[in-house]
Amino acid sequence: MLEKSLHPTAPTLTGRQKQFLKGLAHSLNPLVQIGKEGISSGIINTALAELQNHELIKVKIGNNSGLEKHATSQAVAEQTESILVQLIGKVFVLYKANPEIAKDKRIKLPKG
């Protein structure tokens, strides 16, 4: 509910689409790691660049970061204007469609 009020134009995923993305993310390694510096502009820029290249990424919150995982995953999703797909332990998955990627390399979400 809170997410919709912050980003009224942000797309929402159906349960089927989230399951599909979770399946794709299963074999991925985290491309972004959040350490003791917390959520810095460098972390956000790195996450944005990786989302632009891959559309679907894993982010790991380091044990020494001292950050709360739910608040951190939501904050990174909001700052990158991406969708939080999944949070397991201290690893979360973000998705952001990129229409500039070649059509055959884009993630094709199932309907409904």
C-alpha cells in the first residue's frame, strides 16, 4: 500500500510474474553488495547500471552493514525505481524493465 502512494506510476507485478522472476533470479549471483558504508550514492548508481544492463539483479546486504534488511531493500528499490521481487535472508532481488535492451535479450514477463 505504501509503495503505491510513493510511486503511483510504478508497475506492479502479479503473483505469476513474481514467481517467474524468482525462478530466473535463482541462479544469479549478487551483483551489488552493501557494506558498512550503507546505502550510498555509489551503491545506488551501481544498482541502476546493473539494472539497466540485466533488468534483474540480486543485491546482498553485508553482515557488517548494520542495516535492517526490510527497510534497506525497500529503500534501494525506491531509489532505483525498481520492483522488489524477493527478499531471502540478506539477499534481495530487484527488477526494472529496460526497453532499450535488444528485444531478444529482454525479460518477457508472462501475462497476468
